[in-house]
Amino acid sequence: MSDVPKQRETGQEFDLEGFLPYLLNQAAEATSRSFQASYKAEYGMTRTQWRVLANLGKFGAMTARDICRISHIEKTKVSRAVAALEAEGLLQRATSPEDRRAEILSLTDGGRRVFRDLGQRALAYDAELRKRLGDGVATQIDAVLRSIAAQGDPDVTPGDD
């Protein structure tokens, strides 16, 4: 007797490799891992640390909750990233004047320098990726991904509830 579970009959065979969400995830992972070499080698950052830093660099001061909502990253991962970035002197915490239970996170001068450096590296990586894909394909992918993202989640900005 085989330990492999039987596939339920659905009328057609499920092909994971052809499942669009799977393909989107695979493409995102491949490009993220490729760019990750840049911030990991130079700054020893994890992907979540980079994403926290990038959100603070783009949007300015906000809570960890805002970062979770904007980036769709789990709270525990954001908390660990915040602690590591704070230990490196790249971000600071302050008590929120509106809600004393909340902490407002912001980049330090060092954090802003790292964000500018990595931002330039991200722009170069993006330009190289678009060049490899070709202008037409890159433009199509950009439009399709924006359309998919807009269907799944309305525009989210820091502070929206």
C-alpha cells in the first residue's frame, strides 16, 4: 500500500507549476533572492529588515503595525527586524503622542544613509532586470502586476484603518 495520498478527482489534473499564484510567488522569490545578495553582503540584512528599512525610508515614521499592513509581513517577523535594525543603529523608537501604547519607528541618520545606498542599488537592479526582459515585456509585466495588486488590496497608506 502506498503512503502517497490519492489526488481527489476534480475533472482535470491540478498542475502546481501552472498555477498562477505559484508562478507569481516563484518569480518574486527568484528576483528577491537575487537582489538580497546586495543588502546581505554589504549590510548583513535579512529580507524583512530590508523591507522594514525601505518602508520607513519611503513613507517616513510609522508604527510596526503600519509596516505589517503595508508590506503584508507577519508581526513577529517585523518585530525581529525592528530589533535588529535598532541594534545596528539604523532605526529608533519613540512613544506615539496619540497612543502611549504604540511606538513610532523612524530611521536614524545612519538608516537614511543605508536606505539611500540600497535605494540606488535597487534602482540599478530594477534597470538591469528590465533590460534583460526587454522594454515591451517589462512594461507588460509591470502593468499586469499592478492590476493584480489593485484587485487584491486597495491602496494602503500608513495610518489608514
